[in-house]
Amino acid sequence: MEITDDKLLKIALITCLVGIIGLIILTPTIEVKKVEIKDITRAMIDEEVSVDCVVTDVARSSSGSSYFLTINDGTGQIQLIIFENQVAEIQSNNFDIEDFKDRKVEVTGKITEYKSDLEMILSSGDRLKIRN
């Protein structure tokens, strides 16, 4: 059997379609890894993780557009950074950032490093949820 350009094109298209359909089916089942703050290391930089914690402090940046929340899960604490666009998204849901102080929350964000300290950057405004 001779492989012609037409057959090769059909094989490539079918393979691409199967891959895309597989991604569409499997993407909703991919979950963010839940971690404890004590387990967050430099090896996790650029990884998205989820933490159940309490917001112990809320501070506004000097420009006033971003917020720095100190979160603590009983095993340690880390700084959570909320940028201006995420602040707007949170406020559009009738929450003020100050409302999260001393509240139990679930946070999903990306681990980063700034001035040799590990931090978490909030993924999006809907990834900071108050827990009961």
C-alpha cells in the first residue's frame, strides 16, 4: 500500500480531531492540586495550587490598585497577591476585599517568588471563595 499525500493528509486530520476531542472531554476532569502551605516549595513555582485557609491580614498596595492578603492554614502562612483586574472581578460580585479578613476561604493561585519569598498570585476573581 502506497502512502500518498492525500492519505497522509487524511491521517493527520483524523489524528488532530481525535486529539482535540480528547482534550475537550478530559479538560473538565483536571483538578488543581490541594496543598497545605507548609508543603509549598520553590519546586512548585509556576504551578497552580489550591489552599483552604484563613485570611489573617489584608493590606492595600501603595498604588491602591492591588491587595496583599496574608493567608494561614494552621501549617504556615503565605502572601496572596490580588491584582487590579481580579479586585474588580471580586467587587463585581458585591464583595469588598476587606470582607475576607478573618474568614475561612478557599484560594486557587499560582506560586511565584518575589525577593526570595514564595507568594501566591490569585488565578482569577472567582478563585477566592468564602467557606463555611
